[in-house]
Amino acid sequence: MKNTALTHIHEGLGAKMVPFAGYNMPVQYEGVNVEHETVRNGVGVFDVSHMGEFFITGPNALALIQKVTTNDASTLTVGRAQYSCLPNEDGGIVDDLIVYKMGEEKYLLVVNASNIEKDWNWISSKNDVGATMENASEDYSLLAIQGPKAAEAMQSLTSVNLTEIKYYHFEVADFAGVSDVIVSATGYTGSGGFEIYVKNSDIEQVWNKVFEAGAAYGIKPIGLAARDTLRLEMGFCLYGNDINDTTSPIEAGLGWITKFTKDFTNSEAIKKQKEEGVSRKLVGFELTERGIPRHDYEITDKDGNVIGIVTSGTMAPSLGKGIGLGYVPTAYAAPDSEIYIRIRKNDVAAKVVKLPFYKK
């Protein structure tokens, strides 16, 4: 089991630690609901240093990225990022990721922790254009400082105006006494904030200064359990649950990051899906009766026929009701469609809803 550079701090704070993607990670400190509300209403900090970072550089860096990702990275300017995914040859998804344009011939790809080796091998196998690749995953730590008070709470730590960094834009700047920190207006919570990329050797200093600066704003450390409830309220996909090697970007509702202005892996087949339609779709649903949907619960129709599977589910702390994501036949994918979730042999009524579940 790997540790992040901050594991000893989490343990010292009394965090409940669990194995996640090969790392020893904090799942909660005070409790999921308290931590969830801290991020929705104030500011909280996640250690997500288990994520992977690849630098792709050289004259053919863009050509490689264009070939392996669905989104159009040619539209990026320096200081901008985009959400994208790596399609496989069979219509599924190798991983979802964020692509950062660091310079004219320099890109940063941020990938999921559980897929670092898989993604590296996949992208390497497609690199017949001579792009330079560096796996810097072991060198970097990552803090997600999330919530509506994040910019105000962190402003004293940097010379850049945090409120001027637009969503999915970033600056390379001084932060918490460290130079050349990537300060990115991205996150996985839907409540605003920043993701801070810093070398492992500097992360403890940054963590301490973040908590000093945020003390007056009620800043708290937040675990992976609240990260999951926050992202699910926004309807954000989690790799391994809602998307995987067998789910296509079109089925998963990721058509908006799938651009056919270029050729990419399996683009012809995916384009055909977009034009002709798919037989199943990932939908959001909320229970109209009491109950909590969970991963792998069956989705049924009114006659009890199994029509799909829950990919993610929880009791939403901000909404006070059971919500989830799951794949259903296209006939059941329209908002207000009536479906049922089989919870301990009982079929509990639910309806399909438009995402996100949580609206500010």
C-alpha cells in the first residue's frame, strides 16, 4: 500500500484510512455529512495526491493527444484545461482525464489513480509520432481546495487574483511560499474552488499554510467519502463505476467531450453511435419513496423486469433523498420516466431526472 506525502498528517488528525487505488487514503475525518456540508457552504481540502500526472512534450505532443483523446485539444490555449476521455478500440473508455496546455509544446494529462499504469501503457502504445512522455505521478502531490469560500480563504497565499481564474483555466504561480505551483480552477464537487499541483517536497508546507490561511473561514480536511457524495450530486462520472472499458462516451452522456472534427481511436464507430443512436444510456434518478440506492442494485420496470443496473448511488446530504446513476434502455432515459430500484427484494419507485441533482 502506497502512502501520499501527507498520510502521516491524516493519521495524526484521526482520519479513518482505507485502501483506495493502491494508496492508503483518508475516507473521512468527522463524518461524511459534516464534511459534505463544509464544502457546499464553506471550504474544505482533499488530499488527492494519488492521481496520476503525465507530461507530454515536443513538436508532436498535440498530435499524440489528438489521437488518443475524444475532445479537441487543438482549441486549448496556454493556461486552459479541458475534460476528455481515452477511448479504446472496442467502443469503451480506457479512462477519463483532464488535459492542461502548459506551453506551446507542453501538456499535462491528469489521470485516475487506479489507471496510472494502464493509461501510461495505452498512450505509449499509440505514440508513433515521437512525442516525449514523462510519468511524473510519483513526484507530485495534489490538493483540491473546494467550496464557495475557497478563493477568499486562499487569496493571501498567492500574488495572482484567484477570483479572476475562470473555470477550467489555470495559472502557474507562487502559492504558500512555493514557486511554480499549478493553481487550477477545476474540481470534482460542483462548489467551486481550486486544485493545487505541487512537488512532494513542498506539500507539507503548502498544507500547513492552507490551513492557517483558511482557519478564519472554518476550513476542514475532507475525506474520499464526501468527495463521492459531492460528485454524485453533480452527476459527475466516476471511472470504474459509471464509465469503464465497456461503456461508450455516447452511452455515458459524454458526447459533449467527443469531437468529430478530428480522427481519434475508434472515432468512426463512436461517430456512428452518435448518428444512429444507442440502445442504453446513463441516467440520473431520484427515489420517490424512502430508500438508498447502491452500486450494482438492479433497476426494474413497473412489472419487475430487470432493465438495468445502478452504477453509483447514495443518500444525497444536500437533498435529503436517495439519488443515483445507472444504465437503462433508451426508452426509459427521458426525464420523469418511471423506474424502480430493487433494494433488498423490494422494488422502490424512482424517476429519471435531468442532471445535476444539486442546483446551486
